[in-house]
Amino acid sequence: MKVIVDGHDNKLSIHLIEGDFNKFKEVMWELGKTVKASLKLGEVAGLWMQKTHFFTIPPRGCLFTFKESNPYFPCYWETDLKEFLPVLAQWLGAENISEFLFASALLLEPKHEEINEFLCKVHLSPLAIWWILPHPIPPLEVTDDLEQMMAGGLPFEGTQEASALLYRNYMRFEVRRLSTGFYVFISKVALYHAILRRRFFYTPYPLPLAVESDPLLRRLRVIASSEGLPPEDRAIAFGLLCQSSALAQVEDPKSYNLPIRKELLGYYKVAGERLAQRLK
């Protein structure tokens, strides 16, 4: 069942492109009851989106109204409803942006747009999140090396002189290496690599504790627990961590000082998965 998802302010509309509309209404109505969400079924033309972006979208669907505006809602995103339902259920049950982004971690896919020979814009599709990163994007290991340089130690590769040559394309960021902004930059590089690799990490079964020593999981744990970083980055990092780490799956978000009700969102996810089984 194909749908277009469009969000604006505090409204999220789901427009049916392909599939049985009666089955669509049945599932969405049941979802609204499960998460106690306000919704409208029938003709939802999404006029705010069409006027702004000059898109034409199918009028049949449903409209959910949230308590607060969300700047990260997707715009004109085409997806399969069966795959989207578990995340949608969590979105509807989320009480804040951190919970919304925590639930969205599995959806994220980085898409690149080259700005010049030094920089690129990365869109964390399908959400309205964009980052500016060096072009080409440095490997994960660079974040560890630059962090050591920032702390005054030698990088893993060897001498300070050799490292200066290796990172010559990133020296524009090195002048900010003692600032909060630089730490945000290297954390975003680590998140980028985590999103790329998440499907290789993800498994429905708990992973062996030996995996906890993986440098990528270590970086995610540091990001999730770093209160100096943007709350959006921390929530995404914790969401990725919980998909990959057997330890994180049983950890309390309060230990990271994150306002995320993981158990309740997990309940909504399971409810969404059960509803998805009703769709062909």
C-alpha cells in the first residue's frame, strides 16, 4: 500500500496512492485509537503543501493533529505504509522532539548534494534535517584522530606532521578544534557513518556483548551522553545505539539525561507492526 506522507506545523497527512481505501481507513482508525491520536479520515487535500510547493497529491487519506509543531516532519515523502506504520505509531505517541527523532533513526538515509570541492550538504531523508560536512566526508577513524588532536595527543596514524598532511582537506575545521562547534562537527561525521552502517548492525536478536567494543557503537554512546551536543543529534544517536547494542536495549534513557520513554514507544512500535500485518 503506497502512500505520500506530508507534515506541516502540527499536522501530518497520509495520502493513499495505491491500495484498498477501506482497508486503509480501518487500519488508520485502529491506529488512532491505540495511540489516542486525533485524526480526520476522508478528503485531506494537503492544501498547505500544494500552495507552498506546487505539488498535486491524492486527496484521499487521513490527517493527524499533534499538540505541538514539528520542524522535522517529512515533505511529500512516498513510502510503503506497511513499513512505515511501526514508526508512525511511535510518532503519534511521541511527547517531544527527542522521542520523535529516537523513533525516526531507522528511517534515516543520508543523501548528498555537492556544494563545492570542499563541502557538501547532507540531507537526512526523509526528515527535514540538513548538515554541512566536508567533501569528501572523512572516514569514521578521522573523528577519533581529530578528537585526540583536539585534546593535545597524537593521532593513531603516527606523527603530528603525517596527520597534518592526511587531514589537509579538513584544516578549515581544525582552527575551531577547541570550540563546541568542532565537537558538533566530528559528532555529525560519526552519526553519518552510523546511519550508513545501521542496516549491517541491525538484527531482531540481541547481539553478543563483544560487539559493544565496536568503535562506531562507542562513538554513538559518547554522542548520546554528551549534553553539550544538540538534543537532536543525541536522540538520533541513542536511537541508532538501541538498534545495534544489546546493552543499550536494556538501558534507561534517564541515564543519558534524555526525555525518551523507550518502553512506551516500544509498545507503540509493536502495535504498529501488528496493524501492518493486516495490509497486503
